[in-house]
Amino acid sequence: MKALYDISKNKTYLQYIDAISKDIADTENELQEIRDTISSIHDELLRRILELKIYEGCTFEKIADELNYSQRYIQRKYSKCINIA
């Protein structure tokens, strides 16, 4: 398995830790942008579909069951939103 970061003679462990810390901070910022975008959606059903799909990793079948809609309807609503973005 190839390491994500190259720890070579030219890099100290502190530089390695700094690089990982920066990547974590960048990822956290991106995740917050996603959260902000989803929370700004006015369509309550669509917002809930995205929350279940993205945050909880639910299948379309589970989302449809939980929200009492057909799976096909949930998939179309989700696809329409993703295609707009």
C-alpha cells in the first residue's frame, strides 16, 4: 500500500505533521461549505434527501421508506438537484 505522504530524508516529521494538519483543515473547510450549502436549501424535502444521502449514507430505497415517497421520485429529485449544481 502506497503512503499518501512521502516521508523522505528531506522532510522532517514536523513538516509531515504540518502537511497532514493543513489537509485536515482544508477538508474541514470543504465539509463546512457543503453543510452551509445544504442548510441553505429552501425545499425541505430536498434538503432532507441530501442530508440522508450525504451525511448518513442512506440508499435511495431507505430514504424513500423513511420519507414515505417512491424510490423513483427520490432519485429524480436528487438527480435534478445534483445536475443543477
